[in-house]
Amino acid sequence: MLKYTYYGHSCFLLDDGAHKVLVDPFLTGNPAATISASEVECDYILVTHAHSDHLGDAPEIAERTGAAIVSTPEVLALCDERAKGLTEHPLNLGGSLTLPFGKVRMTLAQHSAGVAGGIACGFVIYIGGLVLYYAGDTALFSDMRLIGQKDTLDYALLPIGDNYTMGIEDAALAAQLLNVKHVIPVHYNTWDIIAEDPKHYKKITESTTRATVTIVDPGKTVTLVDD
């Protein structure tokens, strides 16, 4: 059984009962956050890029908990500047990493990186008997179809906030390209500039794709289904 806890913006925790994977831990300064960086517990941290609303508190959480950080070499170098003795697993686009909970594969994202020489990414995550795709911050791009062809996706976590990422219409088309069973929207309503209605996204996506959209409010936990 895999549980998904949403901490606001693009930060979430995956818990398979034995391992806790924290993703893009922007907690300090996040007006939507429902937990503090000093409270969250995890075994692994995945970071998609170096913008402050995604890298967030990753180095400090890793230092406190002993969690291993998975990200690009450029992001890990920034983490090393803020904390010492971290356990790190560098990846780059297309690379895969086998971990005790399953596997992580780094995918393309069309977005700026937040660090010189770096790239933004997404992740395909095998955990708890499910396959999840977290797009990170990205525009719509046609190769999302290839991601869905390579990995039979149970869930996609897609940004819908527009302005900095895909908006509602493009994120609905992304669900179609991915041929995914379920979608959870993220990266919206943290600030006015990315204010969007997730119910409108749900209506559009469910009418144009095979996906079921689950809206998870910050602070809430849902059990992800295997169907």
C-alpha cells in the first residue's frame, strides 16, 4: 500500500510502509506548507531543479534525517555548500537508479534549472507496486508520449499553475500523451500568479483522457490505488 501526502506547492511524500520518499521539499517560506522542515521525516529526497520553491530545505532535511538526496550533479553541489557529509546519488537525464524501495529514472523537463550549467528534470518512480511520473516544473512537450510508452504509468503528478509551468489545458493534454490512469495536480494556488481551479482541471482532463483526477488538499494523505 502506497500513501501520498501533499505538503503544498510541489512538495509531497510517498510512503510504502518501509520507506519514505520526499520530493521537492519547499517547506520554509511556503505559504501552503502544512509541516515544517524540522518535523518531516524521510529516507530519500528527490529534487527536480534548483529553484528555491523546489530545492527548498533539501540539504538541511538530509543532514538532520540522514536521507539520501537524488538529483543532478549541479543541484547536489549546491546542497554541499549548505550542509556537509550528505549521502547523495547523482543522476542525469535518462539515467536510472535502483534503491531499496524500487527504482527512480530521471526524465526530461522543459524548464529553467535555477543553477548555472544545470538542467531541470522529472522522475519516474517505481515504489509500492506502482509507477508514478512526477513531471517537475515543465512546459508541455511531445516526448511525454515516449515516457508513457516506456513506462506503464499508474499516476502522473502534473503542474497546472500556468505562468511558470503548464497551465490547465496543456496539463490535460499531457495526461493524454502519457496515457496515464490517474493524475494528481500540483504547483498551483501557492501564490496569486499560479492561481488555478483544480476542479476545472479535473473536468477537462476526465472528459478528454482516460485518467481519473484526484485533488489532494495540502496536509491531506490519500492511498494510491493499483488498478
